[in-house]
Amino acid sequence: MLEDAGGGNFAVRARTSWYPSVNAFNDRATFDLTFKIPDKFVLVGVGKLVKEGKEGDFAVSHWVSDIPLAVAGFNYGLFKKKEIADPQTKYQIEGYATSELPSYMRGAASIGGMSPARLTESAMVDAQNSIRIFNHWFGEAPYGRIAITQQPQLNFGQSWPTLVYLPIIAFFDSTQRWQMFGMQRGLTDFVQEVTPHEVAHQWWGHIVGWTSYHDQWISEGFSDFSASLFLQYAQGGKIDRYQKFWESQRQAILEKNVFGIRHNDAGPIWMGLRLNSARTPAHIVASPTTRDLTFCTCCDG
Ligand SMILES: [Zn+2]
């Protein structure tokens, strides 16, 4: 369930099957969760934190959801927490990031200021603006809180109700990304899009679910549309960034990837996860910056 990635970073695995669930995403329920962990670490749950305290060397936290959730989960690490209350949306926005890099990135520690927690506020502001824009366009989200949390995995994000897992790369600035990975335009686009895309799943996937896997792509489509709105507003309402986003999406669907395969040739998008087959395995068909693990279907959501 938890894999120690070093430096106080833990990869949370088995995110849909760590608790008894008949069918995550199609088995909505309210949750009453109590966690007991070594007290130097921080656990971030779904729902609302109603109580926390200490029992010996352990930290105990109690999380309750009064709205039925499609899936429950948590993130965990040696996190520093920041929070802001947005008076406009009445949302509480929390940010959680570690001070140190996971072991596999230690070589990069020499690049100045590589503490992920340094850029927590930037991700929180993106989340705050996303909620304002999406509330206006789609109706108010009911959850009242969202936690933007860091995960050591690099190239995808994930969104649980009230809890977003952002790839650690979203906590690096453009200079740091350039020093670590070189000049990659796709990577910059991914980092700019991943926070609004994941926040948008609070609406598309959680408030509004899907009847079967055939429809899962619709949640991805609306989340991408939401991210493109965010990009437009983030640039003062100019349409350029919106159009550029959709042009690059069109290219991603129609052009061959590094394996010589066009995403469009994988099969009908409504086949969803079943397109992950021997003929078109997901790791070859997916683009290098697949945004979501669970939420993604055949191509880059
Ligand atoms: Zn997605």
C-alpha cells in the first residue's frame, strides 16, 4: 500500500482497493475513517478532518464525509501543510509537500532550492483559481475543501474527492525542470495543465460520475475542457492559450508517437480501459505525460 521513496516521500499504491469496496466509482458511500500513524508523519484524508490528537508516539486523525463519495483515500508523508480560506468560494484550500526529494531524485539536490514545499503556494493558487472558474461555469462544488498533495510519482496526477495527488514535478519551477529534464515543451504544458485538470475532476468524475467504463472518457474530455478554460483565464481571458491547448490535443491524437503509433488508431475511445490490450498496450499508446492513472482511457485524457 505504501512504498517508502525516501526523504519523507511515500508512494501510495492500491488507491481503489485498500479498503473493502464492491466497485470503486460505482459504489458511492459516506465514510468515517480513523487513521493512526507514527506522529512525525502527516496523513491527508478525504472528507473533513473532525478530530486529531496524539496517542503515545502516534498521531490519530478522524475524517468524515457527509456527502457520498465515489472513492475514498489518503496521502501520506513528511509533509509541511499550508492552507488558505477563499472567501469567494468559501473553500478551504490546503497544500501538502515534503521538504526533501525522494531518493531517486537525489542527484538533483544540488540544483538550488529543490525543496518541493517551496512551490506549494503556487499549486494552491492554481487550485483556488480553478475552483473559482469552475464554480462559475459548472455550479458550486459541494465539498468545501480541497487538499493539493504531492506524490513522488512523476508523470501523472489523480483526483479523489477533496484530495488531489499532484506529481512531484508540479512542485518544480521551469528552471529546475529544465536543469533536470532538458527543454521539453510537452513537460511544461503538462505541468501547467495538471492542476486545473485534476481539480476539474471534482466536478467530472466525482460530482458527476459515469454509468459504465464506456463513458469514462467523457470525464476526461470535460476535465480537459475545464483546464483549457483555466489556461484562457489565467492569461487574462485571451483565447490564444485555449486554442493552443486544443491544437496540441489534436496533434496528440492524430500524430504518431515515439513508438510509431497514432492514438487515434488504438480503437474507439468508448472501449475505454479495454483498449489496454496486447495489440495496443497502454504504456506504448499513452503519451509520455498521461495525466491520470485511473481516469485515463486509451490516450492522454
Ligand atoms: Zn483526468
